[in-house]
Amino acid sequence: MFSGGMTLAEMHGFSREGGGDSARLGSVRYWEYRRMRVSVVAGVDLGGTAVNYTFLDQQEKFLIEGLCEYPALSKQGPEVCLQQIADGLKIAADRVGIDLVDVVAVGLDTPGPASAGGQFSARGSTNFVHANWASYDIREGLARKLGKPVCYLNDANAAALWGHYAIFGANSKETSISIIIGTGNGGGIILDGNVVKGKNGFGGELGHVLIPYQSIAGTDGISAKCNCGRTGDLESLCSLTAIEKNILPYFLPRYPGHELGKLDAHQAAKLVRGLADKGDALSREVFRVQAHALGLFFDEMINTFDPDALIVGGGAIEASPEFQRWFIEQIRAGMPNQREEQVGIRIHIIPNGDTAGARGAAIEAFKLAKEGGLF
């Protein structure tokens, strides 16, 4: 929300409060403002349990800082969930003092698997388990519900787009490669300023790119099996699932009596980041392996795309600045030698990580509005 709890109208000098003549004048000016019809786009980040919202105005300013969430109720199926999205959008609009009629386009992002246009897999999704979600076109469904143009991105691509925008701005023609480290490993490729979606919506599924993991020092014999069935892809060594199933079981025997060894694997894996941030030796080793795996992957992307920037985001690195700096140093340490021209490529951390999906979706809607003459 705006600093001091201000609405969009109040940010522009209009007021609804006061006393005497100034109150009447403020009220008149406020409603004059409302008639100005300031157009905005909305970003809607739909997760398994919550929907997060933001708005982006014509001056490319985000109108909500931080999270603005509403229950998703996605387990109750499309009809209930879409109504929740619509209800939450109204609440979010009220929060910043805009009318829904002023929202000219909506960007939506969700976890997959889904097509480039927003049709869920026929086999369903971990986050959308109700039978009616199978093969459901959520972009079209939300467009009908809201009566507005809706564009769609998967959640990793949306986060990648926000990370790119935060570095290069809205009108950039640069290229960036983003990795989002969470339970799994998502990613996004922004090529000449545009999201690479691919024919079937699987463009940027970077977590399943194979890497030469055997070259990571101190990991002889480590298991690198991924839930997708592959051995040695990025996700198999750079994700929360990788910590639980592959990396932690490999290192724990080397640290007898460690506190994580007393917990079940799933609970222990969730504690590794916090312990690594505090300097715990075992946990730092776990994150060193993840960083070196990411370094090998980024080397492949540098040789494929020659990008302007590499970007890292996700819950795995939502830690102290010191830890983030160390992690980036370890990524570089894991990268093979680069050409002289590519040695200095920047590695960035995505800012505002918990709002990245909604912001990326809003940026995609902004492009839709500009191209469609909606602004």
C-alpha cells in the first residue's frame, strides 16, 4: 500500500476528509478526480492457497507495495476460485482508491503445467487438484468472469519478467536468464525484452536442463535424481526437493550428531537455509552445491544466449544480504572460465521476491494494454 495508507487519489492531492469549506472542496475535487478515469492494469498471482494483487499505472508505477492477498479456494474448483479472484480484485482496487472500470487489462500467472495461453494440463496440477481444473482454460475463464482482456504467464516466467523489468525497465531490449529456486526449480528467458513462452508453454523450463554435475567438487557418488525422471538436471541439485532427497542425505553422514540428523528429511530440508544464513558448516555445504550447480547451468546459458544479465530468485535465497553475496560468489566459483567479453556478466537477486509473480503479470498486462490501445 502507499506510504501512510494513502489512496491513489490522495497521492495526487485530492482528499475526502477535512472540515468546513475545505472538506466540501476536498470532496468535490475527489469526485472530479474519480471522473478523470486514471487507467491501470492489474497483476493477479494465483497460488494454491492465496491470490496476490497489484496495479500498475500508465506512468509504470506500482500502486501496491508488499503483499495484497485474498484466499484462493482453488481446491473448490474453477467456479469458486474465479469468484474469489474477482472479489479479491475489488477489495484490492478499493484499497488503493480506484474503480474496477479503470482496470483496462489483467495479467494472470499460476503454477503449471499449463499451455502458453493458460490451459491447464489434462492430468491436473499439484496446486489445482479439483477434477474440473483438468484441461481448464483459466485465462479465458477469468476474462469471461471479469469482462476484461486477460493475458497469461506461468509463475516462473512472471517472476522472471519482473526481475528483468526491475533491472532494465519496461522498454528494454536486453536479454536475461532467470532461475527461481523453490520447492522445484523454475525459470524464465527474456529475449529482447519479451518472455520466451514456446509453442506449448514450456519455454523457460530451465530446471530440467541437464548439467555436468559430476564436476562439482566434493560430491563424488551423490544422487542427482529429479522427480521428472531425469538424472542430473538443475532441479535435481538446486531446489528444496533436491536438498531433501539428494544433497542433505549425502552430507549428513559426514556431520555425525548434527541437529538436522535428528529430524525427518522434509522438516530438516526446510531448516537448511536459515542455518546456512547463520554460517552452519553443513548447511553452507548444501548451498555451495546448489550454487555450483547453478554456475554450471548459467555457463550453458551464457554460451547459448550471451545474455545481458543472470537473475536468481525464490525462497531459497530470501535471506540476509551477506548470505546472498556469498551465494552469488559461489555461483561464480562454480562457473567454468568465461570468454574475456563475458567474464563481467552481472548476477542479480530478484527484488520484492514475494510480489514478483503479481508484478510480472502486471507488466505483461501493461504490454497488452499498450499494444491494444487500451491506454
